Amino acid sequence: MVFYCRCFSFDDDSRKIANESRTKPRSSISSNLAGKPNSLRVFTVAELKVATNNFRSSWKIGNGRYGSVYKGMVKSLEHPFDKIEVIVKHLKGVTKDHKDWLSEVRLLGVVDHPNLVKLVGYCAEENEREIMQLLLVYKYMPNRNVRDHLSTKSETPLSWEMRLKVAQDAACGLAYLHEGMDIQILFRYFNSSKLLLDDQ
């Protein structure tokens, strides 16, 4: 079990990141991220259109407060002839929240824990109308979220043993965010819909 993390941090460096993003123009977002040491991939909008079949509606797997989420396929860096399944979060109407997005990318780029969904990469690119396109690319989790399985309508209810395992894994992930890094990251809006089940 892993969970998707949207977070904020109590750390001098993260406050500096937020302040920088407030004062710098949108076109500098990518350059502001470029110097941060992490393993994130930088995608173009064109690449993510190919990955999601041009953001096809049948590939959409969810809508959120900040945008739409699509399933996609991107090339594996380790095995160039293979592809990996990802989810692409396409943020919509982002104007004033660049600072939050920038902080999230830079923080999650250095997060590495088996119980946290892996941020694969990002895209920050202006379109022809000079509107910034912000996208996040995460590793795909095939078995949906815990809330779906807890529903009385679910055809795949979780056993009590599995529910205990989910709670233990979630606690391990939260402990890592709170105490396992040089900075302290606090989770926003933690609930069962943020807990995703992998194929294990």
C-alpha cells in the first residue's frame, strides 16, 4: 500500500522556495527547478499528449479540485524499449498557486519511501496564449484507493487483515514524512481516498 502525498513543509528552505516562486515570472519555473538535485524527469506537453492519447476522455480516471487525472504510458529510462504505466495530473486554471506547485515538486522530488507514491516527473510549459501548463506524473497504482474498497457497493472488500496492513503502511509513510528526513513534511487532507493499493 502506498499513498499519494500533497504536502507542505516546516523548513527554512521550503519557505525560501515559496517566496522565490511568488516573485519570479511563470516562465522561470522550469529554470527554478533545474538546479534542484533529484531524479525527476522533465516532460513536454507534447510527450504527455502522446502518453495519454491526447488526454482522451476514455483515459481519464478522475477529476479533482485542481484538475483532471489521466492514465498514461511513458518510456522507461532503464529499459528504452519498454513503457511504464503512469498517472498524469493536469492542473487547470492555475494562476496564483505556482508557489504551492513549485514547492510540492521540489519537495516530493527528494522523497523516497516504499509507502509513498513515486513522483516520476513534471511538465511546466506555456501554451500559445502564454498560459502555463502544469502537469505532474506519478507512478500508476492499479488497484484504486482504499475508499473504493471500503464502500458497501465494493465487489472487492478488504479483509480485516488487509485493513490492518493498510493502517501500518500508512503510519510508516507518515512517520517518514514527519521524522525520517532532514526537513519535516506534513500531509494535507489525509483520508482513505489518498491511500492507493498497488499490485502487491
